[in-house]
Amino acid sequence: MKILVLNCGSSSLKYQLFDMPQETVAAKGLVERIGIEGSRIKHTRTGSSTISKDADIPNHKVALKYVVDLLLDGDEGVIASLNELAAAGHRVVHGGEKFASSVLVDDDVIEAIEECVPLAPLHNPANLTGIRAMKELLPDLPQVAVFDTAFHQTMPPKAYMYGLPYRYYTTYKGRRYGFHGTSHYYVANRAAQLMGKPVEGLKIVTCHLGNGSSITAVDGGVSVDTSLGFGTVPGVIMGTRSGDVDPTLVLHIMEQENLSAANMSHILHKESGFLGLSGISSDLRDIEEAMEKGNERATLVVEMLAYGIAKFIGAYAAAMRGLDCIVFTAGIGENSPLVREKVCDYLEFLGVLCDKDKNGAMIRGNEGEISGGASRVKVLVIPTNEELVIARDTYRDSVKYL
């Protein structure tokens, strides 16, 4: 059974074709600069080299047509007919309070995703564009929406509510939603597998650390708290996002510099974090390189990041009344031994011991334990696989339909 997984951004489309239930990837690729000069598509058939092709791709419908043509291509394709496609799974960033799990797409679901556009104005419209384009190209193909926010719908009110007048919750749905849910779900369950224990009996903190980052308390397999909130700025410092900041300071800066809400939003989302603090780059690899050369602001970024991550882990250990495992994942979590070691050093009081040799030897793309034998808390590095979660959910939900 072949499942096409789609992740539509405002000007991009990532895709993977899975054979299910074997969970093998037959092909994957990326269409970039959709609607922008210089559009191109990169496509890789498993076991073959990547091909890249420049093309005029004005919209997502045309992008999907290119994807379908490549999947059918006699040389680079992996299917003989579109009839081989059983379903399509879509990443949808925001499901609000409407969706606590993935769902088979129909008109009511599309309408509900539209209603969540004010909560994710940069992402949900692009996700909807992919769903509609697929529906137009293959109207009878079952489609499943898998939401970034769904995993966090298990948070209790004491974790997701803000201390604002209650009317802002009832009127504007102002609350903590959390993101990266498919990633946190995957690595928490994979951690339980590696530990040989049921996830229902474990208290895990999952650290999804990349250009965007979030940290989640997973108690008994469900999310009970997470660092991102109503939007994607809170929590630890990120590539260009500020992380937690006193709103009084934000208001003060707006008043002093006569900034509009749009101006301030741009600063918080695009000019802050690693980039704003270091003045060097939004990429932690560049920051660590500058740190090695003695750059003080680069050193500050690394210290702030590790300190912030450790604070969240400590807080979540308290919230869950215990801690069995810490998981590092995503670009920074998987590839920065320096950050992992610094975080673990803060948490020695919890019984966390990092094996520096294991940590330093962890090869990119591999999974494994980096905690020492005497550590009371397992520390794991697990590459995330959000596409596989989408494929699994799509397979499960579309089988009911078929």
C-alpha cells in the first residue's frame, strides 16, 4: 500500500512515498521556490542518485503535477500508475482545540482547518493549498490531515492556560497549543522501545532542538506541558526567534522606537535568537565555530541555549514528579555534542550523567544512549521521523476508508 506524505510550506513542498505497512521509503524530494523565480525540484528514488531540475512552478498544483510525473517517470519513478497510490497524508500545523488526533479529510475538516488560519496564518493556508491541489489532481484519493498541535491536546488547563482575563481564551482561543507534536510523539515512543519499557510507565522529556525548538514533558505517553505556546516564539532561544521574553520589555521597545505590532513581530520572529544575540548567524554550527575562536557573543548564545534547555528539563521533572529519560532530537539535538554535554552537566543533581566519549562519538543520523552507566536517567539521541508518523496515521485512517 503506497502512501504519499506531503508537507506544504508557503513556497515549498516536501514529499515522501512510503510502502506500508513495511514503512520503507520508495522516493522522496523537495519542490522549492514555488511561485518565485528560480523554482526547482529535487527527487531521489531510494537506491539511486538525486536528480535536480529547474522548472517554472507558479503554484502548488503545478508542483504536485511535477511530483506525480516524477513518481511515474520510467527512469526515476517508482509507480506504474496513479492507481497504486492508496492515500495522501498532509502535515497541518494547527488544529486548534478541534483535533486531538489525525483525521480523514472531508469538507468539514477543511472548513475547520480554515477556522484555525488566524492561529497559524503563515502555515495553515499553505497546508490547505496542498490538500486542495491534491484533491483537484486526484479527487477520489483519500487524504489524511496530521496536526502538529494534536499531541499536545492532552495538556491540562493548568499547563495550557495563561494568566490573562478569561475572556481572551473564550473569545480568541488564547492558550498554549505547542508544536512539533509528531516529532515529540515519535521520539518519546522510540525511546520507550529502546529502553524496553512501555511508554505508559515512563516520564520523558523530549528536546526538539533546531532552527525552531520545543521541549515537552511526556508523562505516560502523553504530553502534559511544552515550551512553545500560542505561537512559535516562547521557550528557549532559537535560530531567529527570541524565546521567552518579558512582555513589558516588548511594550517598552515598541514605545521607545514607535514600532507597530508587525514590526515587533518581525523582530521577535526573524531578528532575534542566535542571529540577534551573536550578530553572526542563525545556524548553531557557525556559532560554535565562532565560539571556538573566542567570540564572546557566540559563547553567550551557546551558554544561554544550554541553560534554557536545562531549566525546562528541571521544571518538567518537577511537574511530572520524576524523570526517567531525556531525548535529544532534530538538527541541534542530534548533531551538537557540545550543547548536549552542557545541558547534562546542569542536571547532575537529578542523577543525569553524560558519557563524554559516547556523546562525542555519536554519528549524525544514528540513535543511541549517551548517558553513563551510573546515570539514574537515560539520555538518548534519536533522529526524529515526522514523515513516518504521518505515513502511519494515514495508513491507519485510510484503511478504515478503503
